[in-house]
Amino acid sequence: MRLLLDTHIWLWSLGDPSRLGKNVVSALQSKDNELWISPITLWEVLVLADKNRISLTAPVEDWLAQALRTVPVKEAPVTNEVALETGRFQLPHRDPADRFLVATARVFELTLVTADQKIINAKAVPVLANR
């Protein structure tokens, strides 16, 4: 499976894996699966750190560099096609980061790994729900 990690899933997998469900842990550890993240995830981490909404063990840019070395992931780029896709589905909230992540999953045919019940309920993209 090709898995796009929602920002919170990526953060939890690196710093608080006890928050991940058994199915998600198994999927993240499986050699058969590809793990992907979007540059939007890195941007969200920068924003969260700037707002002191997350606590990291190093300055945010150093932490991100180390995190990207620790767990190999593929980059799902923000392309023109991804930007256009953000207008082709409905989500029950206006979070632009979530729109980009869902659009990215749709364009690159990835399964979004998330605990966000609003995204899960929207059924706009295949998901692996963290339960």
C-alpha cells in the first residue's frame, strides 16, 4: 500500500507512537508499504512549532531534518494538479492543509492515514483510520 501520512500521524509515529492504533502501527512497519508525506506536513509542523502548539526535542528545522533521516518517506509534491484537485471534493471544514493532503492522496492514488474523523467521514479519499 502507498500511504500518505497526515501530519499528526507522522508526528505521533516519531514522538508518541502509543497514540497509534494497532493497524496503523502494523501498516507503518510493513516493508510492503510505501510511506509518503507532503511538503504541507512540514509546513504544518513549522506553523505548530511557531505557535507553541507542539514541543520538539530540537529547533524545528533541525528536528525536521532528523525526522526525515530517521524514517525514510517519499515526497508527494504540491503540483498544479494537486492545487486544482483541492476544488473537486467537499470537506466539512475549511482547513487548507487538510484540503491539500486529501487532494495529494487523490492525485497520487495514495491512502491517507489519519485520525481526523471529519476527513474519514467525508469519504473523499481512501483512508486508513487510526482507531
